[in-house]
Amino acid sequence: MSSPKRIIGIDPGLLHTGWAVIDCAGSQRNYIASGVILPPTKIPFAERLAFIFNNVSDLCNEYKPDECGIEVIFVNKNAKTTLLLGQARASAMTAIAVNGIPVFEYEPNKVKKTLTSAGHADKEQIYRMLKILLPKANPKTADESDAIAIALTHANTSRF
């Protein structure tokens, strides 16, 4: 059996950044931890980005991931919203990169298709598959569930 690789999955967001850590070795997947980073909404925008950066850096220091999977943002109808989300994503990606961890990007439909064989699966279908694949995982929010799904997608599609 190959040595385990640790993966951190990130579902970026300005209000809620989901994260998850799993270990994988061969076809085995083990849930380690997950949660949501919640920047205070009343602080200035730049400080919210720093909050995301610092929290993701702390996760890297605590869990020592080998690789990162992160979701690619989709373009909203509102360009300003897309730009703000992109900045939150960049803050998380920079924290990962500063810690020397390779970053791999996944589109939402790729994540859905990898886990459920359907590129347009809904949140409930994703959650049910997560419970089958990682019974110890118990995500409390959609952002946390998405981060676990991203980590699993990376584990299932990359060659270590």
C-alpha cells in the first residue's frame, strides 16, 4: 500500500469558506476534519480577506496537507459578486501556495460528476454520497459538504 497523502479541500467564499482534510492511500479515503471559516461581516473588506488567508494558513500549519483541491468559481450574472468571490478565492489560494502546497482546481460540475456520476447533482445527492464514501464525516453546512466533496474529487482524480 502506498503512503497516505493528505488533501485539503477548499470551497471558497467571502462569507463562508468551507474546508476539509482527508487522507488517502490507494483506494482508501479517511476523513480527518472539516469546518467553515466565517469572517466577521462587520470588518472592512481587506480585513475579511486577511481573515480567510490567516485561517487557511493556520489549517495548513495544523494539518500539514500534501496537496489542495479548490473549487473554480463560476461567473455570476452580477460581475461585482463574481469579482468579490474571486478575491476571497485568491486569498485562500495564496495561503495554500505560501505554505508550499500544490493547488489543483476543480469546476463544480466536475466535483458533482466525480462523486455522483451526474454533473448536475443537487446538494442532497452530494451529501448522501459523502456519507457513503466517508461515514465519519458529518458536515453541518453546504460549504463544509462541498469542501469534503472537493477533497474527495482531488483524491479520486489525481495520481500521487
